[in-house]
Amino acid sequence: MTVLRLATRGSALALAQTKLVARMLEATHPGLQTELVVISTQGDQDTGQPLWKMEGVGFFTTQLEQALLDGQADVAVHSYKDLPTADTQGLMIAAVPVRENPADCVVSRLKIGSFMQIAPSAFVGTSSLRRQAQLLRLRPDLTVKPIRGNVNTRLRKMDEGQYDLLVMAAAGLLRLGLQERITFLLEPEHFLPAPAQGALAVQVRADDAATRKMVEAIDDMQSRTLVEAERIVLRRLHPGCHAPVGVYARRAGERIVMSAFASRPDGADELRCEAEGDWSAARAVAQELAETMISGGAIDILEEN
């Protein structure tokens, strides 16, 4: 019997995501057995400050990658948006399973049905400068407060009255079976998500051909194409892990349609650009969008942050 060890963070969401990958692998390869190797990451250990104030990159991924390189695990399962754009030597992404809904959502203890129904000066919790910038661009009257912790911790803080509402990734709530907590979705074409939001990256050692072949069986080519296109734009802009940058790609028939934005954290000096082209030329469309953003001044805007 073949046993695959899957490295994962210990949060409820990370465990749910890794168990999802484990079930997919076991269903695809009858007789395969999977084991979870729980790793504590820097981001899990340091919850006392906003993510954008932490120095370095890979707060939620570096320790998982090291476990893979050290042979403690055969596979690492990441939220793809957490991975730095620079590849880690000796490792590769063998699969991007079918992407969950990439949209952000509003979770509120208030009875509201749309973004414009939020009361002025409501306290909004988010862990993301990208979300903060878009929120303040649309509603400068809102009070945005940083929030850290896993999904359930954030929900508890809101339920206790520390926040009126939260803006967070819908994918996390959906994967945890908490879809009833979603008050409404923010359409990703307008409220741009983080590049690769809602996608998982299943990582293996580049020289482990047997494991790579097994994992490749759960790769979804459409999801991979979309998130890799989004990350091309992110890589070209070099914005840093938590800069106010959003990129969203979607398939429309045999076309790929992409949008991107960059701004200051307060929503000022926002730049939005779009590009589209043949699905077969997705990488070229992403490169075109990145160059349009750069020529429009995106890097200058981000350097002011």
C-alpha cells in the first residue's frame, strides 16, 4: 500500500482543504492511503499584528515547504494565494484542483442586503489591504479595522460585537460548510479578489516523479490556467505580499477576460485595467495586462504604500 504524507497548517480551514485533496487523491488512486502532517507556520504563531506589518514573505507556506524539502512530507497543500510568486528551488506545483468561488463576501451581524445598505461608520474587519482599499474607495465613510485569526475566530469576534461586519474570502466559508454565514457576495469582476484566491496549490518535490504523477491526476487545467495568469500579473508588478493589488481572470467561451487594480491602502490613486484575448494565449494576455498596469503607473502607486 502506498502512503502519501500531506503537510498542512493546523487551522480548521487548512485541515478541511488538505482533507479535500486527500479524498480526491484516494478516489483517483484506489488503495492509496494518506496521512496529514500538521505544521505550525510563522503566520499561525504571530497573530498579534496585521499581516501587512509583518516582515518577509511566505508566512503561511515557508514551514510547509521546508517539511517537504526535509522529507517530513511527500506533498504540501497551500492556499495558492499565500504562496510567494518566486518559486522555491526543488519544489513544484503538481496540481491545482478545481477552484472554489474566488469572490470576497460580506459577513454581517446586521440585516443588510447590499454594500450600499451598510451604515455609515460601520466597523468593518479585514486582514487585507486589498480589501481595505476597495472598501474605502467605494465607501470612505466606513471604519476599517484589522482582524487576525482563523475563520472561526473572526466570526466569533464579530458575533461578540467587536465588528459590525467582515469582508473575507467566500471560499473559506464554503469549504468549512459555513455558507449560511455569507450575507452576500461581492462580484469578483468589480471587487477584485487576490490573485489565485479560492485555488489550492498541491506541491511536491521536483525530483519525486512517482508522487508528481499521482498528484497530477487531480489537476484542473482550466483552474490552473486562470490562477497562473493572475499570478503572472502579480509577479510582474512586484508589489510585496500584502500590497493593495487585485487580479481576476475568467473564461468566457474561448476567450480569457482579465481585470487588475492597484491603489494606495486608503483607496486613493486607484488604477484599474482590463485585457482579453484567446484562451490559448492566456499567458500573453496576462503579460499584456501587466504591461498596461505598469505603463499606467501601477508601480509608482505601489511604491508610495
